[in-house]
Amino acid sequence: MHSREPHDPLALTVVSSHVTSEGVVSYLRCACGAWEVRTASLVGSTSRATAAPR
């Protein structure tokens, strides 16, 4: 999947979400391994899965 194409909404899983002073922020993971961060006015995504440092 190209990073500019939207991910299939049915392949996204909400990992975390919380309320901030600017609204709700949700962190989603796609079945392909990419991450998305969504707010009311912004959608950000990664083009590949990366492991968090331990």
C-alpha cells in the first residue's frame, strides 16, 4: 500500500485514544502494520511499521 493512499477503515484497530484541550486524539494501527494518529482536523500516518525502542 502506498503511504498516500488511505487505509481500509475495516483494517484499522484503535490502540489508544484520549481527550486533550483540542479534542480527542486516537492512535490506530492498520493490518498492514502502519500507524495513524487522528484528531478532528488531522490524520497522520507512517508508511511502515517500526518498533519502539525498549
